[in-house]
Amino acid sequence: AQSVTQLGSHVSVSEGALVLLRCNYSSSVPPYLFWYVQYPNQGLQLLLKYTTGATLVKGINGFEAEFKKSETSFHLTKPSAHMSDAAEYFCAVNVANAGGTSYGKLTFGQGTILTVHP
Amino acid sequence: NAGVTQTPKFQVLKTGQSMTLQCAQDMNHEYMSWYRQDPGMGLRLIHYSVGAGITDQGEVPNGYNVSRSTTEDFPLRLLSAAPSQTSVYFCASSRTGDRKNTIYFGEGSWLTVV
């Protein structure tokens, strides 16, 4: 079974400051991890994903995340926040059985609302 | 590029009414699913389908029915709406079950049951 925990339901930063959104996972099989962003009254947009290979993953809008197996973490960062980054962010893990078979399903964290102050 | 299309975007229902949320994708994806989003709970899987004619339950299936008669469409039916079903509903699709595949989401359907 796989699960995801996002630490902090609300994060507030000043424009230009570092953004750090925390995500920890639990998985009995090698995890495939995703970050999605949701702007108000809109759907989910994929920011980035980790499958295999390089543990530092770069995504859209200047975001990146690092997969750390020893810490079971996949934290999302951006060096300099912009007002347009204000949104809700979701970490998710692709659900798979012991044999690695997936059915196109995701298990999500609780979400983190990012507020950016001028 | 239509992607995943959901209708309606907003709906208000009275308790006990029935309705169907429509979902269609034009990417020839095999896998489709429905999630509901509630504050502080992220998204939770309601039902999913791995191909036409094949559906299965997710984490929170009670009160919802689905069918998959075509590859493109995956409607979600509420047979007798309850206030607890007030939520935002998202349809999603992916090309296959390969875990590397991106899962695409629709724009969401905001449902209020009064």
C-alpha cells in the first residue's frame, strides 16, 4: 500500500522568498511520485514527476523536487516565489500492487495552500 | 486539445435527486477514474476503469455508480444525492496502467447538495 503525508496545510511566504512544500511517502514498492498544482476553481495541473533515474526532478514554472529514499521524502521547492504561485499543491503517489501493476490511480496528500505576500 | 472534459462545471441538487456527471476524453486512454476533493482531505478515489466494460471501486464508492460503455466516456451517477456528497469531483485518465504515465485531470465539477 502507498500513502502520502503533506506537512503543513498552509504555507505563507513573501514574494521572492524560497518556497518549500513538504511531502513524505510510504510505499511497499518503489514509489512513483507526483506534484500537482490547483489554481482557484480550476483543475489539477502536473508540475513534475519522479519515476526512476535522476532524483532531482525539474518541473514547470521553476519548481523542482528531490526524491530522497533514505528520508522517504519528495519535497517541492522554488528559489523565488512569485505572486502567481499562490495555489494549492498536492503530492501524490501512483498506486501499485506488489507486482508493480498500476491501474492509473493516485493516492493524494491532504494538500498545501501556498499564500504569497507582496 | 480537449483532453479530459467534464460537465457540468457547477450544479446544485436537492437531497434525494439524481444526476450524472459526464466525463469524456479524446486521447484514447484506457484508464479513467473519478475522485472527489474535500477540504483538508486531498482527492480520494471513488471508482476507476481499466477499459470499456470494466470498472471497480475505489476508496469512497458508496452512493455512486459508474459504467464504461465506450473508451471515451466514463459517467458518474449519483442515484439519491445526500448533503455529504457536496464536493468537487474530478475525472482523470491515463494512457495505460504504466506507472510512468501522466494522469490527466479534467477541470472539475462543483456539486452542492442542499
